[in-house]
Amino acid sequence: MLRDRNILHLWLGTTISISGDVIFAVSLNWIVLEITHSLLWVSLSIISFVSPYILVAPFAGNLVDRSEKVKVMSVGLLIEGLIMSVLSLLYLTGNFVVPIILVGVFTMVSFRQIPSAALNVMLPEMVTADDLGTSNSMFSFAVGVAQLTGFGIGGVILVLFGPIVPITYDALTFFIAVIVIHNMSFRSGPKEEASLSSRFMKQFRDGIHSLIESKTLIQLLLVNMTIVFFGGMLEPLFVGYSSIISGGMASAYGLILSFLTAGAALSSYLLGHTNIRKIAGLLVLLNLPIMGLLMIMLGISNFPPISFLLSFLLGASYPLSTVTTSSLVQIKSESGRIGLVSSTFGSLTLVPSVIGSLTAGFLSEYISVRLLFIIPGFVLLIIFFVMLLFLNDVRKAGY
């Protein structure tokens, strides 16, 4: 697929921009923990990244559906780069105040929703249905590679150079991505004539209405919300967990995230070479017991190499839901509304992530980090068997 010049540019631009975000995210979470000594603040840091996907994504999806895709994607990346440049200046001038930085991160990731929505809309237009699963796997693999690189060196860069290098690098990646994306020859305009002045809530309701018309998408949403809730719990917990098993070394946090993303990248690559069209829904469901068992084993583990291996396997389970869900949503969305439907789906899916992150941060004040891996792991196993019995549409879903 990368022989296609347009897909190559889209793939490179996505990979480059994400690589900077990852290095910055690793640095930000660790710095927040060092400054505040609180996993609750780490949870708020994570939420500043996640919440725009909930609050802004439907509007961005609607905007993309009604715009020229490459142009609006380039503008979104350009604004992200400008915001990150401002954050860099704040650090250089000694104004690295946690609440201010989190507001800046929220604003930047809000504009990130435009390129993300554009990608979801453009892929089904650029490839056939037979190649859609492979293309989604390829982009998931790109994210995994970018994350693997970023997580692997993020902690080291933070120790050696401080936050300024990750922040500056992140800003530069957006400007480079703009050049790469803007040079695509692919052009796709709006599918329908409509005013962009529609209110956000109307757009959100339109997206929800499109979702509820499909029983499969509703059930798929329920499964993904469950997965994302427990994944949201893991994000702040991994900061504390890596500190426990390493004696407080930032590099251990980077290593755990590296193994997670290495597993996700490998799994995405293998899925791209496998015909998963007929069992896509079942693969999403299987993410639940795999995730539950690995969380239990992580909570029990005291040996860092074992923890890294379990993190790798946990990361490998993620594409079972993310890649297959992307393909199912794109295929089952009404033509001309893929951006709105997929963004609304993603927005609703990520609501539990915020709840899960806050839940973990709050409970960590009263319950050990290890128990917060083990107990939710058993709960996930129970949920899987219930969903396997009752969610027949997802279990049989394919494309």
C-alpha cells in the first residue's frame, strides 16, 4: 500500500506527528508526578490528553465531512505546532505551572481531532473494502512504531536534557507533518452541501442517531467502552507501578510503555497480514479476557523483566479491538457521514477512559497499586462471559 504516493504521505505525516506527542506525554506525566507527588494529578494530566477526544471529536468529524480533507488536516496540524511552540516558550521563561500546561495540552489535542477525523474519512475513500482492514492495521502499526520510539527514549531524554527537548521536538514534528501532508495529490471535498454553523449538540445528536440505527455499532460501542474504562485505569497506575518495581526510575516507566507499544505494533502488523474480516467482532470481544488475565498477572509480578513481558502481551491485545473496531465503524457508517459517525463513536468510547483514570487516581490513595491491577482483572473476566452470551451481533460481526 505504501507504493501509493498519497497513502505514503498520509502514513509518514501521521507517524511523524505522533512521535513528538509520545515523547512529550512521557515527559509530562513523569514531571507531574515529581512536582505534585500525586497519581490523581497524573490522572488529570492524562485526562487533558483524552478529554478533547470526547468533547471536540464530533464537531471535528462534522467539519471534516464538509471540508476539503487534506487542507483541513494541514491546518489542524499547523495550529497544533503553534500551540506546542507556546508551551515551549512557557517552559523557557520559567512558567511551567502544571494547571497552565494542562490547559495548553487540552487546547492542542482539541485541534488534533481534525487530522484524526480526516484520516478516518480519507482511508475508506483511498482503498477498497478488501484492503480496509490492512490499511487500518498499517496506520495502527505506524502509531505503534512512533510510540515505541518515543516511549523508549522519552525517559532517557527527560533525564539528560529536561523537558525542553521533548516539547521543542513535538512542536517541530507538527510543522514537518504539515509539509508532508500538504504535498499529497489526493483531494477530497465535502460529500454534501451544508452549513458549518450547526451547533455542537445538534451535530452530536446527529452522530448518536446514526449510531443507534445500527444494533451492531451500539453493541460494539458497549464493548469498547468497557475496554477503555479499564485501559483508563491502567494509564496512571503504570506510572506508580513502574516506580514500585524499579525503585523510582523514570526509565522504567518508559520501558513499560515501550513494551506495551512494541506489542501493539507487532500485533497490528500481524493483523494486517491476516484475513480478519469475518471474525472482526469476535476479536474485539476476546480483548476482554486477555486484558483481564494480564492485569492479574501484572499485579502479582515482582520481577521487572516479567512485568515488561506482560506489558508487551497487554499491548499486543489492544489492536484486537482498535484495528477491528475502526474497520467495522468505517464500513457500517453511512456514506458521507463517516467522519461524524466515527468521531462520535470515538468520543463516546473515551468517556469511560476519563472515569477510569480518575477512579484509579482516587482509589490509589486508599488501595495498593497492585490490588488495582488484580481486582479489575477478575471483573473483566466476568464481564467477558456475560457479553459473550448476550452480545450476539458483535460476536458475529464482520465486513
